Amino acid sequence: MSGKGALAGYKDAMKTIHDPSDVQLLKTMYQFNKSCLKTNFYKEDVGAVGFRLDPKVFLADSKVPEIPFAIFLILGHDFNGFHVRFRDIARGGIRMILSTKDNYDNNRDT
């Protein structure tokens, strides 16, 4: 679905959900999907799944001092990473959060 069809489906679904946690989850998923500009999610045989998000949409309700140029999320088999850039060409690379059994809970919470 795209355009008005997706919005109508979203609004119809919101009318049927009564649990506040479920409402928040659906809102978050809708916001993520609406802000996704590029992904390799649909490709076969990838080592990691990546998403490029439109910060103007993804952070629309956030009170941040400066909206970034782009946000990238990367999810691999044994890692999660992100990259926030404030210009088209940025330096610094991907921030990776490596988790083990010992630090997973702390990484998830932060």
C-alpha cells in the first residue's frame, strides 16, 4: 500500500487496537515505514539488512537541536549498527554495538 491507501489502512487498524502498548508499537512501525528511503530488506543473500531513514520524517516529533542529513540502521546476524550524518559526505563510519551474553541486557537498555 502507498499514499492514501496506507494511511487509511493505518487509521482503520488504529480503531481496532485498545492496548496502549500495541498502539505505540503500531505508531512506531508506521513512523519507521513512512521514513524509510532505501533498504536492502527485499534482496536475497545479504550479510546484513540496512535502512536509510529520512530524519525529517523519522524525527518529526523529536525536539533535537539539529536534524541530521541522514540516518542509517544496519542489522546483522551478530551486530546492530547505526550511522548519523549531518552532511552528504560524512566521516566517522558506522557505530556498532557488539553484544555478548554478558553485556546484552545493558546494550539493549542503553
